[in-house]
Amino acid sequence: MERFLFLTVDGLSRGAVYAAFALALVLIWRAARVVNFAQGAMAVATGYVAYSVTAATGSYWLGFLAALGGGLLLGAIVERGVMRFVDHRAPLNAVIVALGLILLIQAVLGMLYGNEFRPVATPFSRDPLTLGDLALLSRYDLFVFGAVGVMVLGLALLFTHTPVGLRMRASAFAPEVSRLLGVNVAGMLTLGWALAAAVGALAGLLVFPTELGLHPHAMDLVFVSAFTAAVVGGLDSPPGAVVGGLAVGLILSYVSGYVGSDITPLAVLVLLLAVLLLRPAGLFTIGKARQV
């Protein structure tokens, strides 16, 4: 029972990160009908921003805020400077451009910082709190849950209770009608990419300390798990991304704990294949996705 509880807590903590990253993918998909395969590389770039600022100032929180701001800026630059000029009539074009962005970002990071793993500090201890002989959440796990929870709540409030959020939703679902009503659809699309990149940056900041550290390829496997979470929940469903992320985190934790860590990449691919075969739209997508 203790082992099961430990794996459950660990899976939920990691699943919260997958949920945040999956939500970033969903935001861009809903806005532009594009799966941003460069999301992981962009998150790593913002991670190096945090690393540099923290090393220069000695403050984790300044680095944290700099990474989120860098994510907003990087997302806007990628949309304005690259993706806006892609011919989206052929879906493969955006995929090829995103793959090219991955190679470019990783090459630049490798030249600037090298290819060695760099340790990433945490603002709170990762030692688990105990109740008797039972190891529970660590303070860092609580921070992860809190950060992801605040982010999800903030996005929910933005999209349901603010004029900007309502314009973003209208631009995504009915761009031509929104233009006729005076909405700056192009600006809303840029804002969507910026928010998604900031959410991806947050996910990266939370997961780097739990892996080997910061590296140009640090988010490669995380991206696969988060993409699986987004597909499980449905690329048109933000709540599905959150539930899918938690589910993927739990499944990988149980597989790693009871079968072996070497099997977890295979488990992710099997889960992805099963969902694509049985319910390609995702478990939480209702009705037919709108066309743009």
C-alpha cells in the first residue's frame, strides 16, 4: 500500500506538469489548428533564460519570472516571424516548419551553453514530508500542484470572464465573423501563441529539476508524454488536457514502479496508439470540431 501511495503521489505530480504542457498544445491547436512540435524546444530556451538570470542574480524567482516573460516574447516572435508566413492549406507545411524550429533552437542552445546537463535549483525542498513511516508529498510537489492550479484557474478566468479571452475564443472558432465585428484576429492569434509558450515555459521550469537537469534536448520525452496527454483528452478540450495529463502521469508512474522504468516510453506509445485507433478525437471531445 505504501508503494502504491508513493507511486500515485509521484504520478500526480508529474502528471500536473504533463497537463500544463498539454494545455499549451491545446491552446495553439484551438487557435490555429496547428500542433506545435517545437513547443518543447521553446520551453527549453526559456529554461536557459531562467538559468542565466538566476546565475547572474542569485534569485530563483527572478529567473522564474524572466522565463515566463521570455516565453510570452518567444511565442509572439515565432507566430509573427515564422508561422504567419506558412501556407496552412497543407497541414504538413506547419509540421515541417516546426521541426525546423526544433533543430534551429537546439543548435543555437548547444552553441551558447554546450551539450552538458546543467543542474537546476528548486525553490523548495524535494524531500518528502512524512506521516509516521509513510512518505507523502514534498514541498516542491506542493509547489508544482499550486503553480499548475493557479495557471489553469487563471486561463479559465481569462477565457470565460474577460473581453480579451472572449475575443480570443471568437477568433479561434469564427475568424471571418470576428473580423466583420472588428476583432483583431491576427493579434488574438499572436496572443494565443504567446500564452501557450508561457504555459510551456512554466511546465519546463517545473520538470527540469526532476530530470537530469537542463539540456538542449531536455524536453524531448516530456513532449511525447504531453502530446499523448493532449490526444487522450482531446486537442479541442482544455479540461481534457488537464485530465489526460494527470492520467498519463499516473500510468507512467505505475508502469515504472511495478514493471520497470525502461518500459515507460513503450507504455506512452501504446497508450497514444490505442487512443488514436479507438477514439482519435480524444476522450473528452464532444461533437465535431469546428472548421477554419
